[in-house]
Amino acid sequence: MAGIPVDKVVDISETREENMLERVCPVCSSGQHYSVHSVNFEDNIGLLSGYNVVACSDCGMVFATPLPEPSVFEHYYTTLSKYDSSLENISIYDQERFQLITKFISTFLKNETRVLDLGCGSGGLLRELKKFGYTHLFGLDPSKAVADYYEGKKSNIKVFTGYLETCEIPRENTYDLIILEAVLEHIPDVHAFLGNVLKLLSKDGLLYIGVPNLWEFKKCNDGPFQQFSIEHINYFSSVSLNNLMNEKNLSMLSIEQIMLPGAPGIFASGIMGIWKREINKMNNKIVKDNYGLEALKDYITLSMMMLNNIEEILKSVKQNEREIYVWGTGTHTFRLLAATSLGTCNIKAFIDMNPHYVGRLVRNIPIKLPGSWLDSSTPILISSKIAQSEIEQYIKTDLKLSNPIIKLYRD
Ligand SMILES: [Zn+2]
């Protein structure tokens, strides 16, 4: 995640419900849109208590609105975000994604190209580019640990610390390729952000963008409405993304729709595209995304069916009136608390491995790390689709717990 200054910290509990700002279309800046779906995370401890998913009346771009003011996002990404990098162990799924991206962009690049990965995380993509023979590799990430890691390695990879607007990175038309992988879907003010990005790009430089693909949300099997997460607030298709690039005087060289594995049996939709800067670009006409709304409606229907199946399971849990533990305090859990009987179940504690969450309260119920405090007769409800089998295995094999387990999805 790039783009958010690190030095301002606000208390979310005081600001979250106030100053919600209605957004204009992140692509064409139109103020005309209609609401298609309402998202509710009322108990969430992080960024948002919910938003409407709307479609722009003019260009068809789908996005979230209203949102809290920018300082709330800054606070979230500096304190609560899950993007703490694991530097040595890059998952096989990320590895596969980085290989795919490298192959895609390498057809457009010479080896002496200066490449900047904005929001480089653990630097896995830069490492993959290095394997392909690229030698001028730069990254930017909020975590200082990443910069220190590459400094110690004396590799050809130089990582800067901080956020785009405030970091010490060399500026002014410096880079031949800038990478924005899994970044643009998080950005509240897309035009302002891209304006800052383009200041770093050489005059005929290339911009690579990877984002989730609205048109294929229905193929993402990570749980009901999970594409409308606490962090993702822009839902691009290849048409709307290209419209945005045209608005910024960039011409498309190539664009692909892909499905990417994210966990065993779980797939995420993606778009990867590469654009070239053209100073005197003509023909910036917006093409309306006529398929986006239909794709969105299909996804909502599918998610509602999934939610109904989960509700059947939760209703019987509730009827038992037994106390339960809930494992997981991510988007998935907050959605279920708001939309299903989970909200009225007898929850004894939440369990989570994220150290940023532990010690906080949800509905006055504590979030704890798993440990000896667990009562072995209380069932553990696993609130995740993407990690359900991994969590189950961890509970049984690593923690050797004998608690009954409640699963919301078939294996
Ligand atoms: Zn629009």
C-alpha cells in the first residue's frame, strides 16, 4: 500500500462515524451514481462501518461511497493493516502471481529499464524481476524492515521506506516502469494518487497495474461479498481501468483478465495491464462499461445464496444456546455479525492470530490469541472460507485442541 503518510495518527473510535464523505466517480469524476448494494461491518475494529456499492451513471465504474475522511485510512494502514511482510517466506501463491506478472511485463522492457514497485511489500515481485535479469530495481514500502532487509543483502534491489507523498525517493521523471500491484483498489482519491505516481514516471514511461476484476467477481470463491472488503473500495473492469488510464494520457499496450489461486481451491479474479505515457495523447473518450452492472448483480445473487446457506448453520448454533468461540475477526466475521444469526449467538471470545487485533473488543467480547485459557468443551466456529482448512488443521495438529469445530463451508 503506497500513498498514505505515516506521521498522522488519529483515534478511529472518535472519527469513524463522523465526516463520511460522498465520493465522485474515481474514473470520470461524475457525481451521478446509483446504489446497487449496501455493505455493513457495524462492529468492525478497523477502517469502515460500511458503505454503499454504487455504479456511476455516466461511465459504469463501480465503487464504494461514502467513506471516512483520508486521515482514518492513514491511521488504519499504519496501525491495523495485515500487510506486515514476511520477508523470507513468500507463499507459493504470491510466487506464482509474481512470476505471471514478470512474464507479462518483461515483453515490454529492456533489461536496463529502471523499475519502481510502489507498495512492494516483501519485495517478492522485485526479486522475480531480478531473476529475469533486471538490474535497476527499486521499491517503496511503509515498513522499514523491508528496506533494512535488502540493504543487508547488498542485492541490486533498493527499497525506500515511507509513503509516496512523504518519502525520500528520487523524484522527477526518474523511472521507466512503475508497478502498482494490488494498490489502486485501496485508494480513496485515485486521481490525486495517480497524479503523484506519474510525477515519477519518465516522459515515455510505462505503468503496470494489477487489480481485482469486477467482471469475474462471481468466480471468486472466497466467501459471500468478500470482494466488498473493509479495504477494497474501487471495483475496476478492464473497460473502467482503461478509461482511467486514458484520462491520465496513457495508452494501453496490453491487458489481460486472469484468475489467480489464493489458497488451496480458492481463486481470485484479476486484471493486469500495461500502459504507455503519451504527452500529446488524443482521443480520451470514455467508453461506458455496459457489462459491469450485470456482473455486479450476478455476484450479489451468488453471495446472497452463500449467505443463506451459512444462516442455516448459524440458526442451529443459536438454537443450541451454547457458548462458542469465533476464530477470525476479519471482514468475513463483521459481515456475518451484521447480516446473520451470528450476531445473536452466545460468543464467549474471538480468536485471532493478528497481533494488531488481540486485546481489542468486539461487542464487548475480547479478541485473544489461542492459548491455554480455551475451555475444551466450547465449540470453535471457524469464520473464514479461504483459510477454513488451514485453521482447522492448526487447531487440531499444532494446538492439539479437542474442541468441537463448527465449519460454515463444505471442504
Ligand atoms: Zn464515472
